[in-house]
Amino acid sequence: MTETVRVAVPRKGRPLEAVLERFATTDSIAEVADEIISTLRFEKSVTKGHTHPERDVYERLADYSDLSDSASPEYSLLRDDREGMPRRIVFDSVVFEIDGVDIHLVGREEPFRALRTHEFGLGFDSADLVLEEVVTLQPDGIGSIEDVNARIDPMDTDVRVVSGLGDTVYHTLMADPEILPPGSDLDRDFVADYAGDLCISPRYERLVEAVLGTRCLDDVTFAYPDEGPEEEAAIAATGLGVYLTMTGSTAREHGLVLGEHLFPSETVLMENVAETTDAAETVKDAIDSPELETELRV
């Protein structure tokens, strides 16, 4: 009898796409992955009001999901939390096989927390959530995925980070060039000598404390952007801040200079070490490989 390993994954967005792309190493899997990605992108466009399909949401949901075939993708209908609470179709489930083990990807709103409560042995979620919830704060900051596990208190959680998937944007220092002394670098040492406001998104307060380190923040006061302006505009008004960026183009449009990449915000594979099985180890080893050499087949 084929053993099944359940893996918690995000229900939508770039993190889910990164997971699907990691497995899309054969034509059959690539076809399924592309189907899921294109379906969810279309539904995102519908939710945002950019696309207006003739069929209602229930008809589309019935068309997308084939409940008679476990290898076919399934979807769920959720209420979006934005104004008007629009209904949105999100990923629910798909099954495929690797080395004689059935991998069951299961959509969850909070995969990391599902691992923490021992619902799953393996899962994917944003590395940011690990820093926000379980990484201990220390005087020195943390700058890489590889350093995360050393900051997790084993008494707090059995979840550990295995590896990142490389869908990386960076939490990056940004500053008005007028606050930088000539020849100085915009890095952690600069922040350690700085006294004043540091503009961040409110939800990232603990994350920023973890990546900068508490030593850097002795004379720093967090400032938060108003609901109206873009984060980069708020940072420009404040003088110094931390925000996510890939190319930095928007920051430069606001006259900001980019400094040190503090921490990569990417999707990570995680395991609950208390729930590890031989089958889960097989799946983890395959997922952790930059190139899945094992033949995957849907």
C-alpha cells in the first residue's frame, strides 16, 4: 500500500507558485502546476475587479475541481477580508507520487501554524513568519535562512527550517541620502550609530528586531506609515526605513538609496521534527534538492 505524506502549502499567491514550480520537473507535473497557477491568477484578477467572467463563482468552482480523481487539483471558496468580503477561489488539494510515496499538498491559510500544532510533518510558508513568531531576539542580528534554526527555542516549537525555495525579495535598508555622512555605508553598523526614527510596517516590528539585532536599536524609535502613502514614500519622509524590495526601482523613484539586504523573504520548506517519518524524509530530501532528479509523475 502506497504511503501518503501530507504537506501544508499556502492557498494562493507567489509562495504557492514557488512550491508548484519546485516540483514542475516533468511535463505531466508542469501541466498540473501551470493549470493551478493560471487558475488562481485568473481568480485573483476576478477578485480585484479586473476580469468579469460570464459564469458565477460556483459554476467556475465546479468546473475547476474533479472530485473523482485525486490527482486532479481541487479548490475551495473563501471570503476575502477586503471591503465587501468578496468570495475568492483558492487552492485546496492535489496528489502526486515520488519514489512510491503519495505527496498530498493541502492548502492552509497558515501552513506554519499548522506545523506548530502538529497537524503536518512538512509544510511551506514564508520565512518571515518564523522570524515574527518563534525566533528569539538577540543583540546581534540574523541575516540568512541558514541561521534561523539556531535562534529557535526547542522548548517553544518542534518546527525547523529545512531550506529556502529561492523566490527571494529582501528586507532592505533604505534611506534619504541626506542623512548619510559622506563615504558611509548604509548597513547595520550605520543603524547602530543612528538615533531617530526608523520607518517600518507595523507587522514587521519583531522581524526587524530579529534581523537588525537589539544592539542596533538602542536609540531607534519605530515609526509607521500612514494608510495612504506607499511605504517607500513614508520612508523618504522619515529618512530611514526597512522595506521589501527586489530591484529597488520604486525606492529610487522616491529618492532613496538602498543599503544592506538584511534578510531574504522567501518561501521555505519546514518540518516538524516530532512528526518525521521515513516517508517524510524521502519527500524532504527530494524537495530540498535544487533539482528534483527523482522522476515525479502525476
